[in-house]
Amino acid sequence: MKSSAQWWQTPRVLTTLGLVLLLGLSGCDLLRSDAHLFPAESIPEQLSAWKLLKLEKDTLFPTARAVPYDLNTGLFTDYAHKFRTVWLPEGSAALYGVEQFDYPVGTILTKTFYYPQDSSGALQRTGDFSGDYVEGRFGEVLDLKRVRLVETRLLIRRQDNWQALPYVWNDAQTEATLEIAGDVQRFKLVSGDGRSEELTYVVPDANQCAGCHAEKFTQRVISPLGPKARHLNRDYPYPGGAENQLLFWQKIGFLRGVPALERLPRNASIDDLTVPLEDRARAYLDINCGHCHNPNGPADTSGLMLHRGESDWRKLGLCKPPIAAGTGSGGHLFAIVPGEPENSILNFRVASTAPGAMMPELGRSLVHKEGVELLRQWVSSLSGSCI
């Protein structure tokens, strides 16, 4: 069995983009797309109308110009696996920025959530992606005989803001339907040792999407969380060979102003044990907590800043008392007590599923055991005292 890290070293999707690269032709000349960009007031009920993802012979893959990508460390969502793409209108490009890219109007980001399943149809709780894909006419494509599609979220760049749209897949995996009010589904996940766990999977409504994606919370301005420089700065196994994603986006005309590779910020992969423990823990906090716990986010009044750019250890939680945690403190006095994860509010909240205590508040109903263990090791490694 391959780990998720090993799986990303194998080719995945061969689209029109891949054919262009293999033939040595200009991507800008041949990257034509039949995808549609619908006006905000005229959103189709069916995902297929966008023509961003294609179903063919029990497989799912991106259409032309919908370029697949991955993150160094992704947001945890109840062990769901995710397939991501970015689509830009012809002749347009995003402008590089350290904290946020300036995506052109008409950009569409897709994120498809799914679970692998065994031959009996039981959904699997696993970090192994190697069984999700099969060799198809377009290279390695998502195998719908091996996975259960749950939802596909679209994030669309409009003139004044981003628009979030959730589409929920039917049981036959033939179509996804717009569910503005969100959805709730109940699953049972089976782990490798045969143990099962009940899961209440929540598809967020449009307002909940805005709550997490709020770049400027008070103005309700939202923005993408994943496709930023520090998350994208990694190789991706394109059909023409593995390349750095940021440099590849620049090469095909999707991104302008990219600095030299050595100047690009990079978050760690939490699966890469060759990376220092602190870097992996900070990367986990950045992607899972930093979108709220930053100076402009919904949790700015907490004073706890968990985004990548924070260097003040007090704001990171070291010996920091809560401002208004209530029962969310678990009876503990400080966000982080060095060397004592069992007495730290941060560790208590990420390990909780109780309303009012669980963090993050949205996007999960299960405990991310691997993430909890990573943060336990990190806090255990810190020296000092709060007394």
C-alpha cells in the first residue's frame, strides 16, 4: 500500500493540458475550454452544466483548462479525500502575492470531497490515496467504483467578491445538485483495523462557507484558503513530468509575477518526518486554524493568532490565558502550557467534539487523531513554565 505522500509521486490526470505538454506545443495556443461561467444570478442546478469535471465510464476527471493541484498540508474534513482544480478564463492570469493571489474575475476553484470504499461499499477511513485512481483514456482518473463522491464545492471569483456554491452528488454518482442550504449525510467509516465510526457529514451552506473563507470578516469579504503560495509550493506529477506547481502555473500562463523558487514561501507537509516537528505543527495550525485565528479573521478577538505569519509566542498561545473561552477552556488556564499538552486549552479543543469546545467549529464532527498526536508531540517538546 502506498502512503498519501507516495501516491502524489505517480501521474494522475491526463487532460488536454497533458496532451499539449507531451506534444511540446504551446499551452496558451491549445488550452481551449468549453467550460461555462454563469452569472451570479443564474446559477445552474446541476454541476455538469459548468463543464469543469467530466464523467466517463465510471471515472471522473477535469476538462481542459481545469488544472488539478494539491497542497502541502490540507484542511482536515472528517477524513474525506479531496480532488482540487483551478480554472481561469482564456487570456487571463492570477497575480502572485505572498499572502493571497489576485485571481481574475471568472476564476473557478473546485474541490470534490469523497471517501474510498471497499468491494462491499463500506467507506474507508484512511490516509492512503493509492486505490482512488485507475488508468483510463486520460491517464489516471478518479475511479468511481472505488470511491463514494459526497460533494463538490465551487468558489467563483465575481467582480466584488467570491461566491461559494455546494453541489451534492446523488447515490448513483451521475450528477451533483446545488444545495444552497447545505446538507447533512450520515456515514459509517471503517478503519484499517476493522473498527467502525459513525460520522455525521455536514455540507456547509453559503453563509458557513463565508465564515471560514472570510479574509476580511467584518466586511464579509471571502477568499480562497488553499491555493496560496505557501500551500502550493510543491511538485505535482503532471503528465509531462513532475514540476513545481507555482512555476508550472506561470509557464502555462495561469500566474504572473512568481519569484525565484528559492524565494517562495513553503509550508511543511505534516507527513514528512524529515521536517522539524515545529514546522509540521505550525503548518497544521496554519491551514486548519489560521483562516480564523488571524488579525482579520472571525477569531481575531480571541487574541490567539495561529496563522503562519505570527512570530509572537504569546499570541501563538504560549502561557496565554483565554479571553472568553467559557466551557471551551476545559478548566485549563492557558492556551499552551509548554511541556504539558494535557493542561493546554489548544490540545483540549482540537481533541474535543463537544459543542462549544470543539475546534475548528466547522468542517468536522470527528477527531483528527493524527493531528491531535502531532500537536501533542509539539507542545510536549516546548520548554519553559507558565508559573
